[in-house]
Amino acid sequence: MVRKLNYFVAAFGGKRCKTQPVDGGVHFDYANYTTKSGITAGDVVLLYCCKNYPGHYSKFPGLGRVTSIKTEGGFNYQYLPFCQPIPVDWETMKMNIPELAPKGKRSWHLKCNFLHKISSNSFRAAIAGRQVDWP
């Protein structure tokens, strides 16, 4: 039986831009998001670069297909870049991905390391019309 995929958004930025770049295949988890999220190998992650990420200022440059979960936190993934990165306007994105709408004073787009589960409909809305630059 085939397992239903789960979809997530993961953020990159801050101090780890150089040591763990978005195209490097590793998402570091310092807040235990991985364990709490339920992410497993095979799931799909929409990769977001925060405003402090060099070269991908507030963009979704690609997808990650999770290959393994790291015991010390985080996960490994196969990086699949979009032909054109998706620029993020958070007012529009909150409509496409309502799971990321701020709860109280929390603003996901200002955090440089997070992992958040989203629905398959939100995932499709976020990448609508985009093509992956397949290896």
C-alpha cells in the first residue's frame, strides 16, 4: 500500500546560510520541529529562504524530497530547484497557505529556522504554474 505524502514548509536563513545552504540537502533543526512535525522519508518540503538569505531574498527556490530523518534533529533531502524561484509576498502567501497565517503575534516568515506542516491543497496553490528543473 502506498503511503499518503505529507507536505511541509521549511525555512532557511540566519547563521547557517553558508554551512547548510538550501541546495545542500540538509535542514538543521535547533527547536525540535522535526520530531514534533511527524515528517518522514518520502515527504515533500517547500523550501523557503528568509529575508536574510543571500541570493534568494524571501523566495521559495525549490522543493526537497525527504530522504532521511537525522537522529540529532533535522532531515536530509534531495534538492529539486524550480526553473524560476517563487518570490514570496506574505499577504498573498497567507491566502495560498493559510496554515502559515500568523497566530497571535507569531510571524513565520521572520523566523530563520522552522518546519511547518501544510495541506496538499496549500502546497499546490503555492507552486501553481511553477516547473521543477529536474536533474
